[in-house]
Amino acid sequence: MTTDSPGWFLGEGIPSDTPMEPANSALPAATSRGRTRIVPRALRQIVSMVTAESLGVTPNQVGVELGDDHGMLALTVSTSIRVVSLQRVTSEAALITRTGGTILARSAQSQTDIRRRVGELTGADIGRVTVRVTGTDVARERRVR
């Protein structure tokens, strides 16, 4: 199986006890290269951490599903999003702009952030990124002393 095959990033079709051999084994041993495979569990953790950072939540609030998008990695993340209380928003309209925009705008921006950052960290070609906001995590207000 080569990295051009759909599902390569999920380890599909490769038994776990099979050694990874170079694609062109006719090359001398000194110039042959190996492969690096990121297992799905590690990939999910990376996506979870990147999503959590982007939306201001903890990684354990993020669920990740991996899939195939015509040979590229498709990501579906389900997560809460950190927001400020409605009471503060109604009393201070500029707060929405200062905190990154509306929930819809922040989720759209997080799609771009996730695609870029996960691609940088893993080297995978990211196709589709779907962000499902499943709840809100209201930021508690702190008094300044």
C-alpha cells in the first residue's frame, strides 16, 4: 500500500505486525527510505488538541472522527465552544468583537485553523473539516482586585 492509496493515513490494509518497506525496494539499502505512519489514536489526539486551542475548551470536550475525502483526510470534530455570558454581551456590545466574533464566525475560523495546523503537525493532506458545535462553555467572570 502506498501513501497514494485512500485510507493510508488510517493504517487500513496494513496488518500491525507487517514491517513497513520502502516503496522502491530496488534501491540500495543506503539510499532507501522508510515510512512514518501516524496511528489513528495519535491523529485524534492531535486534532483534539488543535481544536481545543482554537475554540478555548479543554481537549476532553472534543470528539474526533477520521474519514477519507477522495484520498485526503476528512476530519469531523464535535465540541463545545467557550463563550462569554449573555448578560455581559447585552451590557457590552463590543465584547463579541473582542472575543473573536460570533459563534458561527469562530467555528468557521476554527475550520481553517484546524486544517492548517493539523497539516503542519502531521504532514497529512487535509480535505474536509467539519466542526459540530455541541454546546457552550460559559466563561466565568473573575473579579479584578
